[in-house]
Amino acid sequence: MIYPQTFASEVSKNIDAIGKYGCLAMCYLYCVGIRDNALEYIRILSDCMDKGILDKECTVLDARKFLQYVTGKNYDVIKEQFTDLKKVKCYPVRYVYNGRGHWVVVDGGKIVFNSLINSQCVTKGKPDTKENTRVIKLAR
């Protein structure tokens, strides 16, 4: 059964944090194949915030736990340094500008997912590839 009013009420308490700080969590969702449904992203992130998998500011506390909860699969997530973004294969990369950061998904040197229409970190900044790229692989 669908309860849209309950859904709206539950999501409304988390929506501001999701809008401000949800970029890395959204990048993880994109990387594991959850794509093209903004409402689904919001539902998942709000649910994970309510369960303590993401904190109240929508920060990913444990990427492996987050991805396991969302997909039912075990992933290894490691921080890695890349000097050449063309070698990045559908991983979250942090861009920085003026002391701020924003996460996007890069594949083969190109941004393939950005949760914002316009991000100054991306348009005016640079990728922070010193241990701020997350490599996501299915655990063996």
C-alpha cells in the first residue's frame, strides 16, 4: 500500500540536508546503478538518515554499510588517488572551489553524473584527486 502523505511528512524533515549535503550519497547510488529517479534518491537518503546509516546532515558515515543496505550487495569502497581522471571508471570524485566541495561521478575523464544543475565547484573549481576519489567494487 502507498501512503503518500506519510512519505511527504517523513521526507520533509530531511529534505534540506539532502539538498545541501547529499551529493556523495547520490553519487554512490548512481555508481551502483540507481539512476534517473530524483524521488527515489530522496526516499532512499531520507530512509537512511532516519535509520542512522547517514547522519542528520546526510553525510555518508560508512559507505559499505550504506551500499549494502540500499542494494543488498557487499561493496568495497576505498579512497584512492588519481593523477589522470581518464583512468577513473564511474567513481565519485570531489571537486573543490573557494574552500567548498561537491561530489560528482566521473567516468573516463568526463562527468557523467552531477546532482546539481550548476555547481561552482565543478564549473570554476578543480578535481581534488588526492585521496578524494572513491573506488567502488563488488566485494569478493
